[in-house]
Amino acid sequence: MQSVKKIRQFLLTAIIGAVILLPSAGQIIPERQWPGYRGYLASGVLDNANLPSTFDLKEMVNIRWKAEIPGMGISSPAIWGDKLFITSAISEADKAGFKPGLYGDVTSVNDTSVHTWKVYCINKNTGKVIWERTSFTGIPKMKRHPKSTHANTTVAVDGKYAVAFFGSEGLYCYDFNGKLQWEKNFGELKSVFFTMKNAEWEFASSPVIYDGKVIIQCDVLDNSFLAAYDVRNGKELWKALRDEYPGWCTPNIYKNAGRTCIAVNGYKHRGGYDFETGKEVWRMSGGGDIQIPTPVIGKDLIYFNSAHGKVSPVIAVKTNASGDITLAEGETSNEYIQWYIPRGGSYIHTMLLYRDRLYNMNWNGTISCLNPFTGKEIYNAKLGKAKSFIASPVASDGRIYIVDEEGTVYIIQDGDTFNQLEEIPLGEICMTAPAITDGMIIFRTQHQLVAVGKK
């Protein structure tokens, strides 16, 4: 009898503990939000989202809403609760649009018209604008690439604040009601091709909000830096100078032995920084010399890829890395590098670590699936007949979503063999990674947002 009472008491305690740990009704769980570029910690993943298996834009099958967004932007949607945030740069004279396709033209778009930089807060359930704010009006300090815009970076949100970064046009923090909290002007951030200074491509590194701090990575032609600011008031907490070529990567957050760190991609200085102090934790050099993809975190590893120049590596760095971990010539691993593949990295795309597979897209539509622990290739396949892909892939409930520049959505099955499930046209050019929220996946095309979900 005594043992039965003990068992009952144990079960009652366990149930009470479980109830305490469960989120209350209406409580926002950060891991289920899409708080910046590629979602929570840039993972590109939100499972249990209950998305429809297919949709049709022409017949409006499983289309919740469509909303026109004026101007041009390739920033992704950021979502927190029922609010979606997006940016755009509007000009009556900038009509060049995007130039899709595979080409080597590095020439900037020749436009010196006045632009208006906007932040929109939209009801994610209806597509209706809740508020819009003009952050800056003027002639852009930098020109843009034909595949770029003057509003490339994704808003970072944390439930209280929304931070938009427009490069040379400034960093802006709004509360969720649209009231400007603070702003910063860094002057001209020269986002250019390092061997051709007049090839201006515009800024594209998105801000990150984590644990009350805004983190920005500014790898530019002169005076590159990584910095942290108090999200409440914009106070600079630390600033770490970097010797680096211009790059377009967004930083990411990782943890090791209770310590929070920042991972940054790079060519001269790929590495990790202490989140609280900005002190360098580790570094390595080498790789593609135009660094664009964001590091991906998981399996106690940090995954990097890059391309352009002699090599295009994919690299798995251990989260306990310390000091200079640069590989010696001919090495493919060392104490802190789990594995290294010298060729196969993507020029543009952030990789997707999903379940026990690492997916890597390339400009020409090839997708490689790797073992994340060893780097061994599981399969390599080609998507569609499109000429080029820019948007990074995302995943939910065993399905991976990839969009080509012409606006075709490819849905493939997660697994050890390539299995394409759907090929669905959006009807417009698409350069932007979609965002996933409970019940919906939202695509940004050249002129509109499209919310796909079961009606």
C-alpha cells in the first residue's frame, strides 16, 4: 500500500510539473516564431505547421490572401504572433526591376532617383497593413546589383521590437505599435565587389535580435565590424573591428558549455565571437572570397559554405572551437573542424540542416544532400528547367520548399533519395526565401506577398 501511495505521489508531482512547463493559452513561444532571416536562428525550419500539400495561385486553391507591396525589396517576411514585417524601397524612377538568370555581369543598376525606405507591419491572417513607417527618404548612397534592391535585409523581431537595417541609410528600431525607439547612421557602408570598387551591390546582412541585444555584421570595403546594441535604447555594448572583404552574410547564434557566441561567415576572418563582450573566440581563413551564406547551427556543429574564387568549401566546425583553426594545406579536418569539402559550396544559398541531412542548393538548381556528421554525399539532383535559383530553402513536416528566380516553387520530400512532390508556379519573379508560420507559408514575389494555407 505504501508503495502504491508513493507511485501516486510521484505521478501527481510529474503531472503538476508538466503543467507548469506547458505554455499557457496565447503564450508566444520564440522557437515557433519566424523572428528574422530564415526564421529562428536562421534554421529555415518550422515543423508541425500543418501546411497544405499543394496550392494553386490561379485557381486560388489553398491561398489565404495576397497583398501588393509597393517598390522593390528582397527582404524575407519576419513573423511574430499575428504580425508580419516586411521592408521595401520605393522610387517612381527605379523601374529596372530584377534581372533573373545566370550571368556574370557585375555592373550596378544606373539609378540616382530619390527613394523612400519603408517598414510595413501586416496582419498575417488577413494581409492587411496594420502600420507602415518611412525610415528614410533620399538618394541611395550605394547603387544596387541587377539581382539586388535597396531593401535586402530582413527585419529582426522579438515580440516587443522590430529592427530594420538599410545599410548606408541607417538602422532603425520600432516598437510593435510602430513608434520609433531609436536609429543609427553608420555613414556610407561600401558594399562593393572588392576587386572592382565601382561594382556596387548594396547591403544585405540582416540584423539579429537575441537576449535583448541587436547584432549586426558589416563586412564592407572600409572599416568592417561586428557590433552589439541594447535593443531597448540602441546603446552600443561593444564593437569588434574586422579585417575582411565586403560580404553579405547574416550572423548567427550558437552555444557551447553554457557560453553564448556569434558565428560569422567570412573569407579572411570566418569565426566566432563572445556574445557578451565581442571578444574573438576562434577564427579561420579561406574559402569563397565573396561570402554570402549564413552559418547554420546544429549537431554541436556550425556549418559554413561559400563560393567564388579558387575554392567553394562546405565546412563543419565544432562549437567548442578556440583560437586559429585554419586548416593546413591538404588537410580536411583538425581538432576543431569536423570535416571540410573543398568544392561544392554555394555562392548565394544558406544551407538547410533538417533532421539528419544537410541540404545545399546551388545557383543552377542542383541540390546536394549531405550527411551532417561526415560530409559524405547522400545524393545529388537537379531541380526543374529554370536557369537560376537565389532563394534559400526552408522546410516543414518532412517537405522542403525551394523557389527558383522565375517564381516556381519546388516541394521535395526529406529523405535519402531525391523525390520531387510538386512544381507550382507563383507567376512572378521570386528572389526571396519564404517564411513559415503556424498554418501558413508566405512567399514574397517581385510585387506581392502570397500566403499559402488551408482555408
